[in-house]
Amino acid sequence: MNQRQLLQLFEAVQKGKLQPQEAAERLRHLPFEDLGFAKIDHHRLLRQGMPEAVYAPGKTPEQIVKIVRQMLKRSPNLLITRATPAVAARVKRLTKQARFHPLSGAIAIHRDHTQYGKGKILVVSAGSSDIPMAEEALVTADLMGNPVEHLYDVGVAGIHRLLNYREQLASARVIICVAGMEGALPSVVAGLVGAPVIAVPTSVGYGASFGGLTALLAMLNSCASNVAVVNIDNGFGAACFASLVNRL
Amino acid sequence: MNQRQLLQLFEAVQKGKLQPQEAAERLRHLPFEDLGFAKIDHHRLLRQGMPEAVYAPGKTPEQIVKIVRQMLKRSPNLLITRATPAVAARVKRLTKQARFHPLSGAIAIHRDHTQYGKGKILVVSAGSSDIPMAEEALVTADLMGNPVEHLYDVGVAGIHRLLNYREQLASARVIICVAGMEGALPSVVAGLVGAPVIAVPTSVGYGASFGGLTALLAMLNSCASNVAVVNIDNGFGAACFASLVNRL
Amino acid sequence: MNQRQLLQLFEAVQKGKLQPQEAAERLRHLPFEDLGFAKIDHHRLLRQGMPEAVYAPGKTPEQIVKIVRQMLKRSPNLLITRATPAVAARVKRLTKQARFHPLSGAIAIHRDHTQYGKGKILVVSAGSSDIPMAEEALVTADLMGNPVEHLYDVGVAGIHRLLNYREQLASARVIICVAGMEGALPSVVAGLVGAPVIAVPTSVGYGASFGGLTALLAMLNSCASNVAVVNIDNGFGAACFASLVNRL
Amino acid sequence: MNQRQLLQLFEAVQKGKLQPQEAAERLRHLPFEDLGFAKIDHHRLLRQGMPEAVYAPGKTPEQIVKIVRQMLKRSPNLLITRATPAVAARVKRLTKQARFHPLSGAIAIHRDHTQYGKGKILVVSAGSSDIPMAEEALVTADLMGNPVEHLYDVGVAGIHRLLNYREQLASARVIICVAGMEGALPSVVAGLVGAPVIAVPTSVGYGASFGGLTALLAMLNSCASNVAVVNIDNGFGAACFASLVNRL
Amino acid sequence: MNQRQLLQLFEAVQKGKLQPQEAAERLRHLPFEDLGFAKIDHHRLLRQGMPEAVYAPGKTPEQIVKIVRQMLKRSPNLLITRATPAVAARVKRLTKQARFHPLSGAIAIHRDHTQYGKGKILVVSAGSSDIPMAEEALVTADLMGNPVEHLYDVGVAGIHRLLNYREQLASARVIICVAGMEGALPSVVAGLVGAPVIAVPTSVGYGASFGGLTALLAMLNSCASNVAVVNIDNGFGAACFASLVNRL
Amino acid sequence: MNQRQLLQLFEAVQKGKLQPQEAAERLRHLPFEDLGFAKIDHHRLLRQGMPEAVYAPGKTPEQIVKIVRQMLKRSPNLLITRATPAVAARVKRLTKQARFHPLSGAIAIHRDHTQYGKGKILVVSAGSSDIPMAEEALVTADLMGNPVEHLYDVGVAGIHRLLNYREQLASARVIICVAGMEGALPSVVAGLVGAPVIAVPTSVGYGASFGGLTALLAMLNSCASNVAVVNIDNGFGAACFASLVNRL
Amino acid sequence: MNQRQLLQLFEAVQKGKLQPQEAAERLRHLPFEDLGFAKIDHHRLLRQGMPEAVYAPGKTPEQIVKIVRQMLKRSPNLLITRATPAVAARVKRLTKQARFHPLSGAIAIHRDHTQYGKGKILVVSAGSSDIPMAEEALVTADLMGNPVEHLYDVGVAGIHRLLNYREQLASARVIICVAGMEGALPSVVAGLVGAPVIAVPTSVGYGASFGGLTALLAMLNSCASNVAVVNIDNGFGAACFASLVNRL
Amino acid sequence: MNQRQLLQLFEAVQKGKLQPQEAAERLRHLPFEDLGFAKIDHHRLLRQGMPEAVYAPGKTPEQIVKIVRQMLKRSPNLLITRATPAVAARVKRLTKQARFHPLSGAIAIHRDHTQYGKGKILVVSAGSSDIPMAEEALVTADLMGNPVEHLYDVGVAGIHRLLNYREQLASARVIICVAGMEGALPSVVAGLVGAPVIAVPTSVGYGASFGGLTALLAMLNSCASNVAVVNIDNGFGAACFASLVNRL
């Protein structure tokens, strides 16, 4: 329709109904969308193959079901993050393709299994309490069309365990590294590989972990230069970033 | 040499001079380096084509010259970051190939111009005071074998300026986005492109910018999902990360 | 009455019952209110047409009903902020003119619809989670006699959406801009308009959003010079300030 | 020139040299500036009558002189903030109209004295150490075409002093209130007037003033609802905001 | 008993049963209490007339009743702070002299009404939400034998209200000043009187009040020199300090 | 003079030159000072016997000399805090009665030696680096007419040293306790005495002392109830508060 | 088994089935564990006699029972920290040797009572609210084979109480010192003894105790040089560290 | 002498010159030192073999020389920390035994070489910028009579380098681990050994290292349980603590 509006403008000029001067003036008052800018966004999503995502906290099951129903019309794949089992039950009633991951609260609706990623994304995590955020990253990366693997419970205080998996670490094209407490794992992992490492600090810990602030600051100060950081507990964002990199 | 040590161990077993049991025992006491682990590191550097780098602050010109002289023997390219003009003068006496970038204090010795990057790295910055950190990123990415471009002074309060460069933004394979103060630029840039955006908060600003903390926190909270963050003023680290991604 | 007291003092002097010296002495011991200072305050309220407001948290439904009943005697319009549905039910029983806005918890009793504002106040918000605070601002500004409009869900990571509404942005006399996470919206909006922008950081977000601190700091560091900031989640305060400005 | 480009596009269509379809396509690839968007910005500046401003710290006297020389061609009024006496001497050599305010380091070049403000802007400050930031606000507001007055040294611990000036406070259309240490002045002032109060926290103080953070936080928590806050020491920003309001 | 031990030591020396040298040696190994040091503490309590106090949070009603029963044997007056109504009910069953103050959660057992204070302690508070902490201070000061008065709801944004009570403020020997949000009240009050002002920041507020931190910092930065500060919400501590001062 | 103005008003009424109604109106427009309010302040200073004080940092020697010259006309005693030796030299040329205390940078001009304090103020400090702030407190308390004593270098890690001075501690009417690092001294001292203890945190220390923040927080959390706190390094404020208490 | 793998490699070389060169190559690809590195860890545990430990929060009773059942097969002693009574009931059903400590939530399964510690570990705590963390340290140290004693409720504001126990303090080989609020106890205790003091800050307190941050910072700034610190509330970690030291 | 005072008291009782009752009374008023308590301190120093130490910053070379001269009379070994070369030159003129370590600024006067430590103290550090603090620890531990070794430049991003030194790590009785930036080294080292690890965060780094705060927090959150932490840059304190442990 706005394409049409634009076309009509030029046609009016062509037909002599409108002077060029006046047409240029009108042009400047058309809304942006009419100029096709909104399409950039749409194309971007398609080009990136990113599924749409719903952040569940603060929404009622009813609201989520309503949003999901609409999104499913235009997007084959869909992710709901940090959902409760109650939300999962409601979404499952909507579509049998919904799969709930209880540790992270992620619900994945995975209908288009095209592989976009050119290599493997490996999700590494430090302690067993970091698994929810690691799982969120894993489910997201999978849904975005990446081959994924995980390597859990390889904290830095038992470094030989991590070293045991050097081969697996080396085989990944992109690594997502999830850690709470002192947040040291990304530095060690990044030193063992040549791949980019996306670090996810977690709010796991107590006392002076300050809800993940300590891990966040530690990761930002990594002495390895192949580390970049996302927000605390942001497994979803890390997987989005990793997916983009893995499509290059 | 340590390869030789290991070989000698096996040869001694082969020749019957040593029992397998005893050889296994000795093996466990050899230093790691002798087992070839150090090579991982070396290979990594080669594979990554990363030049060696020297962080100048806290070192005397004499110390830097000494380090540089040694490094130049094994590494064709070399980067010295945050150097003073005095240091630059000394290094230039050592090699005429040294080029000093006064805003960032970077000294680049660029002898091997192999291109490793598969696309263009674009360095975008918000205000004129962010240029030193942007320049550090630019010089580093260039030295690591990437085609580079920059786009300075496109702060979010004059959004039309940034929009004017949509084509250039879209042409980059990886974007490094440098901003101080409210640190909003990476969110806006990331919304305009499909490429990964590496955000560098800068210590530019006063009052409640708290030495870059505000920009750092803002970037970590970006509502765009293709943003990852490095330490405050860490143009060098951003360029290393971007280079890795650009070689994929 | 205290006007009378003051008058009596002068009359006593006039009639010779009191010496000037003694009268001056007495004067200094009269309470301030008697000198008419309290009226400044009263006049201020009238001049500003500001409705009285009750902050609900920490008060029982009974206490609120009691306060509201008293206030309704002297103030045509009344606002209760951050009320629960239970409180709303109780207030509605008191007066049918009470209208509850469930997202923000605002209850507006709007009986005098005089327009004090000379232009339009536009409330802009970034994400759907910021709507409660935006709604609080909207309801407050409306109750204070301003033409109001809103523009929700125009976050900076999809800048073309915001640009689509340039006309609407340009038509506002005052803008209230509500955003959580990286708090970048006010900078972008302020760069598009010539009107004053009042920024409201919200506690929306997780991890390093630190309950709105990140958004607050980002807004204070805005590179646009037509931005001023109020407390986190303070939609009410922003609307009061905007109303004052809009009456000028 | 870009206006011309646009016109030429329409003329080509008018003359039948270009099909409407093709013209629409080309249009979408023209840079924004060519569509006249940059003019919004220019118009905004003119409409706001805001002089251009240079932030001196981090620039050499030579750089500043160069910038100033260029700006003076297109802007009648010009402000340089936080300049040293050395910079002032250089600028004065450039133009005799430059006036240096040593406490704030502001240099004002005031050639167009049009009054844009509709009322008076009053700058109030608490202690004698807050005067530099108050002066920056005063000079800026004056340069932007506002009638200005100031009221210094009226801290809250001697409340009667402030009360003495009730008439003057009441006569202002907009108040800028500058205070360090406990930052209490804006709350008290805002309670005495019906005008909007723009609060500027200063870095004045020691110990637990934490470079102005305490004053900033106190002002954001003001119990008065006609207070909005700008960054620490940001007298310039407060004056810009106040000027906008004063033109309404 | 330990007094006896010490005496016996000297008597043994007196009677020649023990050599001075040996006695001196033994002395050094006696526990401190035996030397009468514990009495300092006891005397201090008596001299100060301070009632014993129990901090209720984290203790079960049973534990509190048990502690109270023991304390009532040796102390005529007793204070339980931050108790729930459930605890109050249990304590009231123990003694009819217990009086519960529901806003602060203070339970006062006041059996000895000796007046120790030489003047009046006035408790001033800013907003209605500060009353719980003000009440804690008031009840404590009363129980410690001071004439007490209070002056609530005299926030700085309505300064004339506070000024109305100048006489009452001037009549106090010690003032306890309770305020949350921007914490400005102590500065203003201290400027109106010659008495020492003990400032109690409260955790009242939201957003950037950071649980009372803002009020605390503001009070520590007071520009009045007759202000000293206690911990956030510490009405009890302020009253203890005020009582000591009021006995001088 | 303003007393006269007020009198003239009443005399005009007495003489029938002015109607009571009109006089009341005029009264409301007289500046506060004219009503004698400023005198409160003046009386307060006299009643408190507090010398005027000048905070030297940020003032040139010339400015200080000028201020001092004026103050010496109306105040017998005068204190300049945190002055450099250069300032001291200039002030000494002005008056031979000036005495410079180089550790604290305090300059005391002590001409009226009236004793206002009813007991002794004891200044206790922890480490030798705390002595400058302790000295500032000591000099101030002395100048304000208090008998003063000091007890330095009695840190809590050598508790027997402090205990050695129990007699001296017990003899003080008010104690000022100065400590940096862990700020534990006030708690221990307060437990040994029945007097009020005013705690002064100092910025002494390194690393996690964070410029005195650690000591400040520790003192605010004192488990002793006879402790109140002033700002970091604020020896002057502590002495003012202590002086007020000591005159009660 | 991996020992066998390694042996087989050497035997293959011995028997001429494998060339040394090839064997060396294979060796580099064996997982670390096969080289016996995991044994370091195992040996470490045995050498240290540290029981395995389970951190209960975030795990369901079922998960804990499952983990405990497995661990009991390989470890004679076992510790579960911060468990609820419900968890304790479940674990007791599993083994009658489980003993629940309700204040700390520690469940100890103590089957091997070998004494590893060479001296006594003394756990000292300041207030009654610190006892849970002190108990966690005590139970842990006991389970790790140390003679343990405790000394509770010896806060610094009643220093004579602590001094009374000098003999007991002096008799400990290692001291664990637990304190919240101002965190001053470790400094005082460390000054009385020659033993290493491990300081445990607790989250006990309110207001400016900031969840234990104040105590933590105070302990890190201790003026005594025989103090080292662990995380807030980390009684377990302090006991592990103390046990290691006590075995030396 | 005070021993004499005590003896005289007993002798007076023995000789009948003083009644026991009266003697007991007098005793309680004798200063502590007279009771021999100061000796605890003295004995402690001797028992610990700790040299006296002078913290140079904030003292003039003259003051340091004066202090050193006095200390050398009673202590064979002496340490001056963080001294400038100028101070070192002055101290060397005083005694030829002074040895200056320019990286840390430590001056050691080592005259008594008794070995008190029972094993080796190993100082491990991460980056070359951490060497000053590592050196301070090394020099201190050496001066306190410990066999010392160091292992520098073994950061976690090149983990194989650290693993190469497993034997050396395992041979230490106590490890001091010095690291800035992300502070991850102590966790990794502690996982490789059974010895207690004392972690020293350093202020090395920039941006979000916040002067060592990040490293400090990371170390406090270590997932290894044989780590305890001292203040930022406190190599001296770490060595004192390590020495105590090494003498057990």
C-alpha cells in the first residue's frame, strides 16, 4: 500500500498532475514506513533466520497465548523464555510442537529445521547451578538453526576436567561460556581455543557475588582477547549473537 | 627439544632400555610444555594471525624498546597501545616501519599485509571525544589483516546523520561501535543492521558517567540482541574479537 | 482567622491600645501561618491546578478510603497511584467517578475537566514492559488538565518505527519519555524534536539493569541538551513537571 | 544540491525520462540528507535559537580556535565551556566580542541579542563553591536569549536567607537550582514556587559526597513534584532545558 | 565472688601464705571478670538508665518471651523493637505493663518512670511514611526517661509548615530528625536551632532512594555543622544517643 | 534599620497615617530579614560561641586573606581549615595571633578564650595517618571554648594499649573518635564509656578502603548505641557537634 | 583403566607394533584423565581428608537424597549446607548417622572420626545473629577432623567480655572469626593472638550493612596483619581453609 | 618498672602497710600496661618473628629515617613498604644492609636470617603488571624467615603455562597468588594444589577493573574452598598471614 502511495506520487508527476517541486515537498511529509524502511527490519529477520521471541515474566498465561497465536502465523519458529510450567501447559494446548525445557523455562516451537549456522556452537558452563542459563542459550541456538553441543560442570577449580575436553572445545566455531561466582571460565576457555567466546555471567552465588555483578565484571576484565560479554543471565542474547557470527 | 625428549622416551622403550611401566611413570613427570601443549598457543596465534601487542602504560621507553626488539624477531606485525609521543619516537628509531597514531597512542608496525578478514570491519563512534578508542580499534583491526572503514561523530541525538549512512552500515561484516556518555549508539546501530555489533563503552563524559560505567551498563542492557560488550576503552579487545569473527 | 489576628494587632495600635514597639515584638511571635504564608502553598495548588495525590503502597484500603473521603471535599480531582485492584474496588464504592487503570495501578477521580495545558503532552515509551509507568504519567497529565497522547513500543533498536511518528513527535509541546534497560530513547527522541523531554527511567530489565539504575544514569548522560530526568518509575512526577511546563 | 538531486528525479519523471517505478526505487537509495532530513536539525537550532557550543576540555587552544573560527561563520552566538584562561586569551585575539567568565571557564561570544525567553530564568545556588556551575548556567541562559537573574549563597541551613527572597523566587518563570553536598536546595525552592525547577547537582564537597553522586541522588528523590534533574555539574544542559521551557 | 577471689589473693599475701612475686604471677592469669571489669559495663547501664533492649527480627515468639522473662528480673524497663503483633500478644500475656506500638513494632515495658533527661527530646519527621522510625525513636527516648515531643509531616517542600513550629523546635534540648527520600530535613532543622540534631535516614522511598542510601549520604553531607547521623531506620540508636546527650 | 522599618509601620498606623488593613498588606511584602529573622541566626552563633570558619581548598591566598580580614571585624575567633603553608604565611602577616597546625592545615585565630564547654572533649584516633583529621577536630574544639585532650595511636589491633587509658576515656564528657581503614575504634571506645561518641571516618587506607567509605559504613553499623557519625575526614564538623553537646 | 591404556601404548612400542614417532602423536590426543590428571584431584581430597559437600539451596529434597546416596558410597563423611528441616527429615530416613543443625541448616554425616588437625580450631562470633554462620563453620571443621571449640557473643562493644577469654583465644591454632554489622571483631581478636585468623563477614544487620558488604570491607581493611577473609556468610569455606592450615 | 609497681603493692600487703581490701581497690586503677598486658604484644612479635614494618606513603624521607633509626635498635629485621628511590637512598646512607626493590618500593633490612617457616612459600602472579605486589609479598615473606620461590606471568588465558609448573606448585606449603583484572588465577591454582592459597587482588587493569574491586570480588567468590583473600595490593599482609601459617 505505501509502495502504492509512493508510486502514485511519481505517476501524478508523470501525468503532469503534480509539479516536481510540489512532489518533493509532499515526499518529505510521508511517514517513513511508506518509504519502505520498515522492510529493512523484516528483511533483517528473514536474513538472520531469527525466530521471534517472547519474554514471559510479567505477562499472564492468557496474554502469552494470545501473542503466541499471532506470532505463529508469520514465524515458523518461536521461543518463549523464562516461562512457568503453567504457561508451558497452556502453550502446549495451543500447539503440540511446543517443547518445554523446565530448568530454563524456555518453550521452543521448532517447525522449520533449516540449518543456518556454518559450524557448531558449543555451550560451556561452570557449575550445576549455571545450567538453566546454559540451557536457555542451547535451546535458542538450536532453534536459530545451529548445530549445538554442550559441556557442563567444567569449573576452573578442577582445570583437568576442562582440559579433558580440549578436542571438543577446539571443534566449535563459536563458544558460549556461562559462569557465575568468580566468572573465570571464559578466560580459561578463551585461552584454549581460537574461536570467539561469548561470555554469559550468571546470578548464581551468594554474598559478594552481588547477583552476578562479580562474574560480569570479571568477564569484562578478561585477559583473553577473544571474549565479549552479554548481560547477566542473558543466555538468549548470547545465542542470538553466536548465531549471527555462526552464519558468517 | 621437548619433542625430542618425548621421542627419546619412546625410543628407549622400543630399544628395550626402559620398561613400559617405568616409561609411563616418567611421562607423568615431564613438564607440560614437553608434551607439546605450548604449541596450541603458538598455533592459535598463527591461525588467528594476531600480531603480538604491548600495553605501554607503566613501562619505561627503555623497557618497551627492549620488548619490541625481541618481538620483532618472531612476529612480522606488532602493536603498542596507549604509548606517549616519547615512546613513539624511541620505537621509530628502532624501525622506520613504526607508525604512530597520536589520538589513541597506538604504534603499529605493519610488515605483513596478508588479508585474513573475509569482509569489512566498520568502526562507528558517537562523539569526537570517542575517537581515540575508535582509532585504537581501527588500527588494531587493520594490523590484524582486515579491510577497515570508519564512521565517526554519528551520535544518537542527531539520528538522521546516522541514517544517512545506512548503506555503509549494511556493507560491514562486523561492526565495532564506540560510545561514551549514555552509550546508546550500539543499540541503534544494531537495530539497523544484521551484522554482529561489538560495543566499546568509553570513559568519555563527566559527572554521572562514572568513568564509563554508565555507558558500559547501558550497552549490556541493549534491547538489540546482536550486541556483545567489551571492557571500557578496550578498542584493542574489540578489534581482536571482531577480527576472529571476520575470519570465520 | 489569622488575617483577623493580624488586623486586630494593627487596630489595637491604631486605637492606641498597643504601643508600636510592643506590637512589633508580638508580631515576631505569631505563628507563620497567621502571617498568611500557608496561603502561598494554597495559591500554588490552585494556580497549578494540580490534583491532590495519594501514594497507595504501605497504606491499608481502609486508610486510603478515609484519606480519599476527606480530600474529595476540597479537591475536585484526585489521583491514587500504585493501588491494588482491592483498593480500586473500595474507592469505586465511595465514588462512581473513580476510574482504575490496572497496568499502572492508578485510580483517577476526574470531576473538573478544565484544560490548563496550552499544548499537547506526548508520552513515549520504549518496550511493552514500560507501559505501566507510561500509563501513570498519561493518567496524571490528563487529570491535571492537559491534552495527552501516547506512542508506545518505539524502542531504539527499531529506529524506523520511531521515525515513522516524526509528525506526532513534532506536534507535542512537552514530551515524557519512558524507558528501561539501556534508557536510550530520550536521547533519540530529544534529537528529533525541539520540545523539552522529561525522561523517566524504569526498573524494567534484569541483570545489570540494577532496578533502573542503568537507565537512570544513561538518561542523565544524554548527549541531547533538551532532556531532564526524574526518579526511577516516577511517571507521576514527570507528569507534574510536564504539566507545569505546559501551562507556561 | 541534494534538493536539486531530488528535484531532478521528479523532473526526469515529469519529462518521461524515468518511469515512476524506477524513480521510486532510486529514491530509496538516496542518502537521507538528500531528502532534506538534515534540515530538521538546522531548523530546530534556528527555532530554538540555541547558540552552538564547544566543550573545551581535551582540546588544545589551537583546535578550539580552529573550531570557533568556523562556527562563527554560521552562528552569531557561540559558547565555549570549561575553558582555561589560556584558551580565553587565544579566543579573544580572534574576536573582541568574546567575554571570559573565569569562575566557570565559560567564554561567551554574544553578537545577536534577540530575546527568545518569555519570562525570567533565575539561577539559585547553595554555597559559594557552587558558583562556577551556576555561572555556567547563567552565561548559557543569557546567550540563549533569556532575561536572567541570580541568587547565590542561599543554602538550606540558613533558611531565613532564602525566604527573604520569596518575591524574587516567585517572579521567575523557570528556576535553575544548583547545589552540592546534600543537594537539598531544589526541594526547598520548589516548595516555595509554582515554577518548574531544574536541579543541577555539583561535585562540590568531600568524603561521602562522592563527586556529586549524593547531591544527584537527593535531587532525584525530591519530595517536590516540580523538580527535574540534569547531570552533575551540567550547568550548560540545565540552561538549555530552561531556555526551551522559557520559550513556550 | 570474683571480688572474693581477688581479696583472698591479697589475704594470702597478708597472711604470708603467698609471696608477692608469686601473687603477681597468679594475678595475671585471673580472668578479667574477676578483676571487676564486667562491672564497668553494669555501672554504665545503671548510670545511663538505659533499659535493656531486644531486637525481635529473626527470633521466634518463644525465644523472645524467654529472653524477656529473664531480663525483667534485673531491669525495670525493657524495650522490644520491630516486633510483630503476634509477638506483642505473647509478651502482653507475660506482663500487663507491656505496651505495643503497631507502626514501629516497638513493645515498651515501662515500670520505672524516673526522669533522667534534663530537657526535652523532640522527634521531627518529614513524611507520613517516616512515622514508624520516628515512633521507634520516640518510644525509646520516653522509656529512657526523657520528656519527649514529636512533630510529624513537616517535609522541606512545604517549608512554611516547619517554620510555623519554630518555637517548638527552639524549645528542645536535643532533636532527632527522621527523613527518607532526599533526606534534607536535618539540614533545614539544624539551621533553625542551636541544639544538636541526630539524623535518622529511613528506607522510605523508591527507585533511586536505594533503600535509604540516598537519605543517609545526604545527611552525612549536611551543610549544617550541628548534625550527626546514625544507621538507616535506626530510630532506637538515635534515641539512645539523644538520651545520653540529654543527661549531660 | 529593619527594626526601624517595622516600627515606622506601626507608628504610621498609630498616627493614623496608615489603615490597619493596608499595613497588614505591606507587612506581607517586607523582606524576612526586616522582620528580624536573620537575628535568629546571629543569636544562634553568639549563643553557641562558634567561631566563623573558612574552608580553604579552592580559594586563592588572596581571597582567603580578604575574607579573613572582614571576618575578624565581627568575630573574635576564626578558623581556616585545610590551608596550605603558603596560605598560613599570608594570614600570619595579617595577624600575629594566627597559629598554623601543619598536619591538618588548620589556622586558628584564638582571641577570646572564654570556656563554654562544661566538661572535657577527648579526641581519640587509631593510626598515625589519622592524626591530621584528629588535629582538625582538636583545634576546632579548642577554639570553640572546650577543654580538650587527645589520645592518639590506640588502634583496635593492640587493644591493651587502649585499655591502658580507661581512666582518661572515662573522664571525658564527649569523645570524638577518628579512624580509617576498618573503622572499628568507635565501637570499642563506645563500649568502654558512658559518654556520647562522635565518630569521624577518615580516608586513610588503600584498596578496599575506598576513600573512607569502608570506615564510614562500619561506624554507621556500630553495635554500640552511643555512637553517631559525621562525614569522612570531617574533623571540623565533629568538633562543632561535640561543642554543642558539651555546652548542654 | 586409563593407566592400562597408557601402558598398552608403551607395550605396543616395546613390541615393535608402533613406531615411537606415531606413539608420541597418539599420546597427545589421549584425554587428560587417561594421563592420570584426575587422580591429582582424588589424591588431593584424600590427602586433605575433606568430606564431600552439597549446597542445598535450589535443589529439591529428591535431588539431594539422590546425590547423597551416591556420595555416601565413596566418601565416609558428608556435609549438606543450608538445608531445610524437610531436607533433613529426608536425609535422616536415608541414614541414621545424619545429624541436623537447625540454626545453620547443616546436615553432617560423620562416620570416619580420624583427627587430621594438629591443633584446635576456635570459632568466635560477635552477636547472637551470627551464630548460624558460626555453627556452619564449626560443624564443617569438626567433620573435617579438627578439635573444635566455640566462643559466641563476644562483640567489640563489650571488650572486657572478649578479654575474659584471652586464655582460650591463645590456645587455638587457627581462629575463625564470624561477625556482621561493623565487622570489627577479627581485628580485635587478631591483635590478641599470634594465630592466623580467618574472618567471615555475615549478612546480619540492616540499613547500611548492605547485606554484609560493610563487614566484608571492614575485614579486608583490618589493621591486623594476621587476618584473611572469605565470602559473606561463607562459614563452610572458612572451615575448609582453617582445616588445611591446621593440618600443616 | 610497672612489674615493680605491682610487686610493691603485694609487698605493702605482705608488710601489713596496706589492707587487702584497699589493695584490691588500688589494683583496679592501675594502668593495664603495669599489669603486663603490653607484654602479650611484645611476646607475640617475638614468637611470630615478624619484623617491624613502616608504610612509607605520606611520610617525608626525614620522618622515615627517624623512625627507622629507632626501630633498628630493637628489631634486627625491618621492612619499609612502597618507598620512593629518594627514600631508599636516604635509608641506605643510614645502613648499608638496606636493600631496595624498585618495582614494589620495598626496602628490606635483613640482619637476622633465622628460618622460621617450615616449608616453602610460593608467590604466583598472573601478569607482568602484578609483579610489584608479588615482589612486596616475596620480600616480606623472605624477611620473615621463610624459604621463598616465585612463579610469575602464568595468567589463566594461557593455562598450559601454569600447568607446566604443577610440580613447583605442589611443592609449596603455602601459596600467595597475586592477580588483577578478572582475578581468576587463585581459583585455578587452588584447584591444582592441596595447600592454602592466599589471594591478593591488584589494582592492575583499567575500565571496569575499578581499581582492583573486580579482582577482589572474583577472589571472594572463588569456587575453590582453599582460598582466603586480603586487601587490594596488600602483598605485605598476604606474606604476614602466609608466614604465620608456614610456622605452624
